[in-house]
Amino acid sequence: MMVFFNNYQPETRNPQSKAGFTLLEIMVAISIIAIVLVTVYRMHAQTLSMNYSARFYATAPMLAQKKMAEIESESQKDMADDSGYFGDEFPGYSWRVAVDNVESETLGGVAENLKKIDILVTLNNDEFTYSVRTYKFLRDWIQNRQTRRLKSDIDPRHPARGFTLLEIMIAMFIFAIVITTIFASYNALFSGNETIEQSTASYEMARNCLSRMMIDLESIHVSLPPEYSPENVADSHDLYRIAGDIIDIQGREFPKLRFASLSHIAFGGKTQNGIAEIVYYAQIEEDGRYLLKRSDNLHPYPLFEEKAGDPVLCKDVKSLTVKYYDESGTEYDLWDSDSEEFGYSTPRAIRIKLELTSESQPLLFETMVTLPVFREKKK
């Protein structure tokens, strides 16, 4: 009897053939995705921050100028430290005012008649801040004032061993997801950059526009008694009158402001100076957009008419509002310094609100100017 021993052993397979991902592989894959996404979202956050910052530094100076004009219009007894908000039209914007005495051996007794006023404009609890300083005379400050401002990379490590076909396919799937995410994020990023560039250009244009209007109004020329009297202009208008009207342009109302100013701008190499007639008016383009233009003529002042060559102060104007304030702070939509209705007086201050059209949302800017000279009402 022969005995046969069966030496058959089951076939063994490479344990690696059914092995899943190791913990190290999973951690490396997750790290790669995390690094890429963090980088992309950080760039996106920087883009939003740049847009926020550009808007703040275009809006804050105008709001500070508005608050400064309000302070200059107040009486001496009302000057004190204060704080507040700019209202629903400028959410998140707040202001703080600090009033201090001026101590200076150089100025001597003049310093006793000066107050140092610091205005701080902030956004979102001091996330962004803008400050301006001015000095106000307590004595005869209405007709004689002097203002100055002081403005003050991670390299991912790849596993050294080879990969199975399944691992390669999963890695390619993850890579496709990452690439798709990156492409979508960068596409949004580049679109955001284009929007930021357009918004920044709009902010700069609005800032330059309001700055030009402030310069013109701060250089205003007004006829004062005894040279001026209503009887002298009974048959003709005062050359230096202030006239604020509202005109209708294809169903939309825009203000028209006329006054005289020393801030004449000469073009074509001319250097002639003098008291110029300045007129701000709106005009519609062929595509339906509105422009704000500035007419500037030296004496003798021609009969006003809109000219194609008048400089454009601002484009894409959605709305423009001009308000006039008398000595008591009463607000008016219109003004005529040659009219008995206004006592043949000129405004004490003028507030300007400018709104521009934008692809995302309208851009709103506002400022206020206290006129350096004004004519009181006839008693």
C-alpha cells in the first residue's frame, strides 16, 4: 500500500493587491487639496479686502469734509467732543470729533482764539480709519478763517513607492477635482479684479469730481454791502449771484448751480486769471448715460449755453443732489441770491450728494462745504 502525501498549498496572492490606501497617502492627498484651496481662498480674500479698502479711502475724505463743514457751521458753545454714525446711507461708517485748546509760544495770544479739531472716520469698528485735523478761530471765524489739514510656499511630498492602477485612477480623479476648483476660483478672481479696477476708477473719478467742486466753492466770490444792494440789481442780475435750479433731462431731475469763483482753469496755454462764472450742469449722452459738466468763463460772462467742449467732471451719474443752507441751518432745494424770497442773501453752506451707476451696486458719495464768505439777509 502506497501512501501519497498531498503537498498542495493554496495559492497566496500579494497582500498589496487588495490593500487600500494607507493613512499616509490619505493625509498627503488631503494636504495637497488643503494647500491649494487655502491659497486660492486667501487670494480671493485679499481681492475683497482691496475692494473694501479702495471704497473706504474714496468715501471717508468726503464724509470727513462734510463733518468738518457741519462743525464750522456750529456756534462756539456747541464745539465739544462728540461721536456718531453717518446714517443708513453709509452703513458701518462712524465718526469721532475731539476738540482741544492750542498751546503755542510762537502764536502767543492768538493761540487763545484757536481750537484744534481732530475728526476720525472709521468703518466696521476701526477696521479702516481716516483722520483729518483742522484749526478753527473762535473770534470772527465766519468771515476770517484759516484751515489746514495734516494727514497725517509649501512643497507637497510624494510617496516614494509605486502606485496601483486603482490608486492612479483615484489620484487622477482627485487631481481633476482640484484643477476644476482652481480654474473656477481663478476665473472668479480675475473677474473680481476687473470689477475692482472699474470700481477703483469710479471712486477716483468721484473723488476728483467732488474735490474740484469743493475747490471752486471754497474760492467763491460774493458781492457784499455796501457795494451790493438790491436796488443796484433791480433791472439786471448781480454778476456774482448764486443761482441753484433744478432742470428736467428726459424725465430725470438734476441740479444746475451757477456762481462766481476765483478758481478759473485756463486751457490752451493761457495764463489769464480773474473771477470766473462757474456753472455745473448735467447732460445726457447718446447711450442714455448722464454726465456732469463744468462751464468756466471769465468776464464778460456770455449768456450760458451748453458746449461740447466743456470739461466733464464725472461720468455714469445716476443722481446728483445739491442742498443749500442759510445762517440758521434751514435746508433749501433751490436758491437765488437776487431774490427777495431769500432776502437777497447767499447760502452759508452747500451739501452735495453724488451717486454713480455700477455693475454691482450704485456708488454713493457725499460732502458739504461751508462758504468762506456769505451775504446776510436784508433786514
